[in-house]
Amino acid sequence: MPEFTVLETAEDVAESAAADIASSLAEGARTLVLAGGTTPQRCYELLARADVAWGRVTILFGDERCVPPDHPDSNFKMARAALLDQVSPASVHRMAGELGPDEAADLYSHVVAGLAPL
């Protein structure tokens, strides 16, 4: 039966999520798929401070908006500001949202396939 934890604040959720992710990465996980939007930002900020061997972690994106990477709505821009300075640029595989949904999805499917098995 799954366990559920009730947390009181958004900060508690971010702290718990960052700790769980850092623990998984310490136990051998090597691929981290980032979520977009503003909800995970605080988690990523906390994760950036965690003791993680970032040189062994590949970063992928679960979603992206169809905007350039420097656009204020870009999930990549948010993740870069919050977390990605800790990670080698060669290990970060962003979606090219500026190309539009069809072309970006096609290109990204090849990136992900090239990294398989994850």
C-alpha cells in the first residue's frame, strides 16, 4: 500500500522533494527529468545546494513551452537559474521549444532515444 505524507507548507513540500531527489541520485539514479512551471522552482533551488555528484547526472525536461530558452516563460530558463549552474552543460538536454511543438518534439525524441536506456 502506498504511503502518503501530509506536509503543511509549500516550503515543506519543496524541502521534502529536494531531499528525496538528492537521495535517489546518491543511491545511483543518473537521469533527472525536470518538470516545468513555477511549482518545482523552490525544489530545484534547494536541490542545487544538496551534496549531489552532478557530474554523473543527465538532465532531461519533461515539458517545455514553445518559446526561446531566454524567454521569461521558458522552463529551461527557470531551471537554469534555480539549478543548472551545478550541472555540466553537456549533461543538460533541453527541448528546443523555440522551434515549435512538432519539430521540437521530433528532435527531442531522438535525444531521449539516444540516451536510452535511462
